Amino acid sequence: MRMQLSQKEIVKCAKSRLCPICGGKTRLKIREDTVLKNYPLYCPKCKQETLIEAENLKVTIIKKQEH
């Protein structure tokens, strides 16, 4: 069964993500039911891209192994 949410409720549920490098705002908003795997989070302020994973509003930064 799907629940109908109003636009105001959807905005209230969404959380903005900050850049893990500079702390600036990104354009990514996630909700409680959002699941991301190997997502390239781009920051328009510092122009850096970071791979993240997200589930249940918990965001994990994926560090690339250097050879």
C-alpha cells in the first residue's frame, strides 16, 4: 500500500546533504527511504566529487584505495 504525501510533507522528510570536503551545500536531498550505492556526490562550490552510500538517512563516504 502506498501512502500519499503532500508536497509540504515530502519537503519536510527530505534532508539536504553537505559536501564532506568543504561543508558547502550540494544539490542532493535524500529521504528516509532513499538507498544510494556508489553515488558520485558533486559539490558545485569546491568542484569535487565524492563517492557515497546512503541508507536510512545515514551517509557513508567511500574512500578510494590508492595504488
